[in-house]
Amino acid sequence: MIFSIREWYFKRKNVVEILDFLKLEGVMRIDDVEVGRGSGADILGHPMEALAWLANHASFGTP
């Protein structure tokens, strides 16, 4: 059995409580060429705002 500290830690804690989504960085690539880069703070001020927007609009059904 392989033991992973990371797996143990994430099973015990809620990932949302652990990660600082405002500081997470993301990179967008097309054909392995970087075309964009940003942080969680760039997503509507906070990534959870974008998630809330998506959930609210998904409740309307498929566009």
C-alpha cells in the first residue's frame, strides 16, 4: 500500500478551506503555446464568484 501525505491531508480537510484560490495561477495553452496567464483573483474578482455565476446560469438549462 502506497501512503501519500497529500491524500491523507486532503481527505481530512475541505480543499476549499486549504487552497488560497486568489493566489492560484492558471495558464492557457493552444497547441502547447501559452496564450494567456492569470491568477484566481482575475476571475470576476474571486473564482467562487465565477462558480456561482456558472451554477446560477446552469440552472436555466442548456442555452
